[in-house]
Amino acid sequence: MVELRLREILRGFVKQRGFEERLAIYRAYGIWEEIVGPEVARHVRPGHVQRGVLHVVADSGVWAQEFSFARETVLQALRKSGAPVKEIRVRQGTLPPPEATVDLTPSPPLPPPPPGEALELIHDPALRERFSELLHSARKGEDPTAPAHRR
């Protein structure tokens, strides 16, 4: 239930901010190798999108020509994935290194702040006091979840 509501909120935010097209393009970058195959993906990479035109870079004239034969098939696959691409233009050039391509893997979560700093983030005085007590008990080696009369 909460997950469904969160999904609706995120969709609304993405739509309101105009990020739908960008997300669709990133999705297409993520499945590029699946669409074109691993051999072509090593030699032809997607670049930027401008006014619905996806600009791709091939590392040689031969690969640019080879890709041009598959352009319509790739375009249809991109559209099917939801990417708002009207046209594909290919040019010969230097490919960006693989690590420079879009990485859509989630980054690891940041570690929580140290307890002292976390205490400063709590604005509610009663909650801050209780957290401080728990922190103090934990530092003394006591079970902070035990009732006060058992400590």
C-alpha cells in the first residue's frame, strides 16, 4: 500500500518536473547493449538527445555504416522501451570510455552520522532527550531497551 502510494508520488514528481523524457533516455542507455548486441555496443555508443534526435558515436566509418543499416530496427526498439526518440544520427568519432557512460546502478547508502551529530539533527526536545539517554546507556554498556528500573 505504502509502496504503491510512493510510486504514485514519484511519478507525479517526475511528470511535474519534466523529467519523463530524461528518464526514458536513461532507460534506453541502460538497455543499449541488449538492443544493439554486445559487438555493436563495443563500437557504437549513444550520445546525447536533442529535440528527439539521438546522436550516436561509432569508433570507425565501417561501424558507422554498419549501424546505419540497423538504424530503423534500433529506433523501433528504443521507442518500444519508451524513449522519446524520433530519429537517430550516427557519426564517426572517439568513443567515451565505458566508465564515462551513464551508470544507473544505485550508489551504496551513506553511513548514518555519528551519534553526537545525529543528536543535533533532532529538533524535538523530548525526542532529543530520550535519544541522549539511550546513547548514554549504550556507551556505558547497558541495554538501552531495558526498562530504567532494571539497569
